[in-house]
Amino acid sequence: MARFGKADSQGRSDGKYNGRIGKLMRPPKDKSWIWITRDLMISDAWLNQSRKCRLFVDALLLDLMANAGQENGRLKATYDQLDILGLSRSSVSKAITEAAHLGLVRCMKKGGRYGGTNKPSEYRLTFYPMLEAGGIVHPATHDWKKVTLQDVTLWKENTKLRRAVKKHCREKQKAGPENSPSPDPMLGLAPMKLKVVK
């Protein structure tokens, strides 16, 4: 029978694997790794993210591992890095918007082209703590816990409707200059900001 930790004075296990089993059950010493809680993995936010959103979150997780978990809040994912992972350049902004709406990611510093340089945006994964310079630690905000299945469904419907309106406007513009480029009021564009019900 496998030992499950050393027994204390009352005969209870300390819950730590020992010996050969302990070596097999621990993360490898020479490899980067991360932890993800069960609560996060079964949450509405995690289960309903699109493939594009998941690729973006994975890119941030890779950056977190590359920096020994110390850079949350300053994580970067460039277009080239996301392209290597399989996320097309045209899908990046949609993936970022979705990840932020689901409460998985928060943009800490907006990037862009300034003075001839191109600076990537900096992000925080809300399910990990954030370490600032000087050793100040901010606990995980867990914004994803506030997102319900109803929020996700409504957001997806709004996004689909907005895309339909944009497509309609582009078609009207292509038809000729006499057509108005403004959205058709009959399509009933819903507001994008959602109130999160606690």
C-alpha cells in the first residue's frame, strides 16, 4: 500500500506524497508549469470561451510560465506569437474582447504605435495574484466568478447582432454613395455593456 505522507502524533497523514510516488506526482523540477483550479475549469466563463479566446488565454499563460509566474499584470502576447499558436491577426481583437468580457483577462496597459515604436498591450490573468515592484502582492480578483451563463449568452447574441449590422453597412456602402452607411434602425442594436448580476 502506498504511503500518503508522514503520520503526525495522532496518526493522521500530512497529505504529502513521499518516496517514488512523491517524485512522480510532483511537477517536474526542470520544467515550467502552472496551476488551474477546478472552480475555474467548471465555471461558465471557462466552459463557454471560444477557441480564439482560449488561444489568447493560453498565450498569456505561456508568457506567465516563461517569467516564473512573476509578471502577471505585465503579460504580453504579440500578433506574431498569437499567429504561431494559430490565432489569425484578424481574430486577435475579438479574442481579447471576449477574454475581458468573460473576466479571465484584464488589460492593464494599452499598447499601440507611439513615436515610431510598437508597444504591445499588457494584461493580467484575473485567476492569479499580481506581484508589483517592491514585493507588493495583489490577490487574484477572480472576475470570472461574476460571469453567468446568461451573461455569456447575451454577450454572444449582441456580438452576432453587431457583426450583422456592420456587414449590412458595408453592403450598403458598396452599393453606392447615395446609400446611408448608418445601421438600419430595424435591426435593433442592443447595448454592448452588460450589468453583472451578483
